[in-house]
Amino acid sequence: MASSSGTSSGSSLLQNSGSEEDLQALMDQRKRKRMISNRESARRSRMRKQKHLDDLVSQVSKLRKENQEILTSVNITTQKYLSVEAENSVLRAQMGD
């Protein structure tokens, strides 16, 4: 009887050891899964950040171009205004004669 008790005790130790190994394997698997999930999340975050940066660079380019067009338009309008002012001065001088 003592030997059967010892056998069952030994068997119990093996089962405990097996379940601890199973538990450790499960924890390792969950840890690996979490690491993979975190890597994917970080990758998606970097991709979003890069897209946002690309969008901002594109917007800066578009606004610079628009600003240049506005400056050109202002310069042309200013030249026309000065030309009309000069013509008006000539006409006023002619009327004064």
C-alpha cells in the first residue's frame, strides 16, 4: 500500500509539473501574442504618423503655390493701379491746360 501511495504521489507530482508547464506555455503564448499585437499596433501608428506627415507636406506645398499665385495677382493689380493713376495724372494735367 505504501508503494501505491508513493506511486500516486509521484504521479501527482508529474501531473502538477505538467500543468505548471502547460500554464507556463500558455503564459508564453499569450506573451508572444501580446508582443505581436503590440508590434502591429506600433506599425499602424507609425503608418498613420507618416501619412499625417505626408498630408501636411502636401498641404504646405499647395498653400505655398496658392500664396505665390496671390502675390503675383497682387503685383499685377498694383501695376495696373499705378498705370491708371499715372494716366489719370496726365489727363488731369491736360485738363488744367
